[in-house]
Amino acid sequence: MPSQLEVENVTVAFGGRRALDGVDLRAEPGRVTGLIGPNGAGKSTLFDVISGLRKPVNGSVALDGREITKLGPARRARLGMSRTFQRLELFGRLSVRDNLLVAAEMGPDRKVASAVVDGLLDRLDLRAIADTTADALSTGMGRLVEVGRALAARPSILLLDEPAAGQDREETERFSALLRTVADDGVAVLLVEHDMELVMEVCDTVHVLDLGKILSVGTPDEVRSDERVITAYLGAT
């Protein structure tokens, strides 16, 4: 069932410094929501709060109006939340198929896990490397397998942390098309990414985070023409 993610007034502090300061964000079913900003802006910290790896000092995280701020990562996963990480996190000694199967068996119905994996191998064009161990893959292909593993859990909320890192242009173009089909399935996709061409092409809404605060929210065209965003981020790329 499609879910809506709502983040309200989230604050995270490390010592005396606020890594996040009153952040609001919404990711809706059937849409790709972008989260961009300079290195150190707080993007991965916000992902950690959303996925339950870090507790905020203030603020809340909710799915479809149900507050989940105090729930751990496993509980959130069972509610339909799945994520990838900035650093590639695959089971290196397992095959591509088995990496997907691990996640599929944690989904809502273990009886269909094998069928889910077979479907993803075809959907992501991974059939030819299904029996290849993950540690033998290129970085770009590993990123795709990690996204496949996240999808294998049949999420309603998909958090992607720099999934296009290491991909060549052809891989990125295929990945862009994949994200649109995932959103068309009713999944709420939240994307952290430095590839601005990908962000501007695939996202419906973009949030710009700078120094722990949301600087701008709008369509790709609105954000791209915002002078504050140009000064803080886009003008420096």
C-alpha cells in the first residue's frame, strides 16, 4: 500500500553544532523527491533519522500520519521502508541472486521471495550476472544490485543515498528510467544525489539542504533558477 513520508522540524546536534536544524520534508507516493546540497549539508544524517539509525533532538518522522520517530530500523523496514547507503553495502561473497533473495525473504510474504527475485533480475537486466559474486562487480553495477536489493523487500518508501555514484552515463540513463517506473508503481522515492542531470530529469520535487537547513523547495526548474541555490550549491559545481 502506498505510503507518505513526513518529516517535521527535525533537529540533530553533534556536540554544540546542529547538523540538522528544523528540517521539514515530504515524500509522496508515486513521486520522486530529490534531496540535494553541498557535502556536509546533512543529507545522510537526515536519511539516518528517517530510517531510524539516529534519533533527533527535536522533531518527528511519520508514515501516513503515524509517528514512527521512536521506532528502530527493523520496525520501519517492516512498515515498508527500504534504503541504500552512500557507501556500497553488498554481501560480497554472495551472488547477485542471493543478495536480492536475502531482502526478498524479509518482505511481507516469504513464499513469493523467489518469484520477486526472478522478476527483479529481468527488470534490472541482471539475469546475465545473477550467479556472479557481488565483490566481482563494478561499482556502477554494484549500485544497481543494491537498489535491486532494496526493491526486493517490496517497499512503499524507498530511500536512495547517491545510487548513481560510479555509474557511467549509459548506466545512469537506464537508472533514471528505472526510478520513474518505481514511482509509477506507487512507491515514494526519496533520492540523495550529486548528479544534477539525473536529479533534474527524474525528480518531481527537489529539496535543497544547506548547513542543516532547508534552503529551497520546488520543481527542478524552480530550484535551478533560485539564486540562493545557485550561490550555495549549483554555482559551485
